[in-house]
Amino acid sequence: MNFRIHRVLILAILATTFVAVPALAQFPNAASDNTTFSIGKAIIWVDPPFHGLVNTLPGWDGSNWTTPYLFDSQTTIGHSGAHTDASNPDINGTQVGLAGSWVSDSNFTIHPGEGPGGTREIHTEIYKLDLQEPNWCQNFVGVSIQAGTGMGVNPPSYGEVEALQNSSDFPAESFFQVYVRINTPFGQLQNVDPLLIHHPSITTLPPTVVYIHGLTSAVKVFFANGPNRGRFFGYLRLAGHGVGGGCDDLCGRCQAKDDLDQALEEAEMMPCNSDTQVDYLGTTIPSPKPVDPCSVYHYPVPHDDRPYEPHTPTQN
């Protein structure tokens, strides 16, 4: 792979925290799975014709809808055995996880860039992610987010971890390109273009870092079922994916939520860059949209009183 983008764009919230497996100080030698705990969240800029679907839900601010925190105790992440960059397993594929997925460089449509030639790496896959809203919490909405072929979501969500130097496996760069299904009270939503979540330097597997969705513009989501199937619904706006930690109060405040909110608060929002919309069934929607319908936004942190100011994204 030689596709590198130098500017990081932060665009949609899909934040997840993994715990409960032993940390590895070097890449594994064989394909296997890790089963972990996850926490997640999503923010979507909603196309005005569909404001009526969300304007009575918690998390609505007039333009953007923020879902509740979501949790999964059995997230499954598959990985391959270690190989070197540009080797036969890298180029032609290698088994990832116990489900037997076959992942090669050609499966990555977006990539944050390569390390030095000959560095070691592993291919990865989010095989099963099933983030659910606790139904005993106040203001229950009924939202969930799934990813991975183990949840019936396609395309698969593949990734890679690559050492940053030849002398050791860590530190390493890590990314996933993610396709999600968002279940809501008004129907299912799904992205067609992948969310790229990325961290430039992890030091263990699983790591204890916050991944950031970058290197792509805000990702469109579409209705996947119901009377509006195929219609453009909005943009996933800002993405972080925290790895490591836990949450001892699913309905209240915990460190995992604080870490996630802090990373998302500091993330730079980027333009949606859209003049017109085309739904994923191939029909052009005739009404024009603003060139940048969601350029000004601030990330609301609901559990404290720190001030947050809207800002216009800076383009490098």
C-alpha cells in the first residue's frame, strides 16, 4: 500500500473501549481472537427533511443527534499471525481470527500510510461488535450499533497493526476501516464508505489508547430498511475509539466515559463537503444541500459544567 494522506480529519463518533484480555508485548505468531468489553457512542448531523424523526429524542441539538453511551461485554476482535510488510501474507492475504477471514492489503480502501520497509505487522478484523443501550438507564431511547460479519454487517471491518521500526514490534501504528449498522427507533442506518479509525502509536495488544476517526471526510449514512430505504439520512460527524479501561457505572459517570469525552472534545471537526446527495440505491436526490452543512459544531459533554464553545474547523 502506498496511499498516504497527511491531514487527519476527525469526523464521526463511534467510540469503543476494549478491556479484559492480557496485554501482549509483541505481535502474536498465529491467528486468534480477543473477546473484550466495549463502550461506544455516535453523533450524526441529520438532513433537515428528517429532523422530525429525532427532534424529540435525547441528544438532539437542532442539527446533530448524539446517541446515548452504548456497551458490549463480548466484542470479538480477530488478528492474524505476524508477518512482514510487503511479504506474501501481506500482499496475497493471511487468515485473521478464528472465523477464518482472509485479509490482504487489497482489502484496505483507505490507509494511514506505511512504516519502514520490512517492518512486522498483523492484519485484524472487528468480527463482532454489538453495542447496546442499557434499558434500565434514564431517558432510554432504544439505540444500538453493530459492526462485523459476526453481526451480519457487511462489508467486513478489517484493519492492521504495523510496527513503526524494524527493531521491535512496538510502538506500532493501528487502524480499522469500519462499517456500522445503527439501529434507531425510526429505522436502521448504515454507512457505505468506511470510517477509518486510527492511532499512530500503540505500545501493547490490546492497547490503552483512544483511536481517532481520520483521513476521510464526514461519512454519509443511509436508511437501510423501511419506507426511506436508500435515502440519505445524514453524516457521521466525529469518531473516537478508546481502547483500554472500563466502566463501573453504565448509567452514571465513569473513567471510560471521561476519557472518551475528553478525546472527542479535543478533536477537530471537519466540513461535510456536500453539494448534492446520491442515495445508495443510485437515485440522485434533486434538492441541493449547503456546501458545508455541518461546519460549526461543538461536542457536548453532558455530565459536567465545563464550558464548550462552537468552532469552525480549520483546514490545513
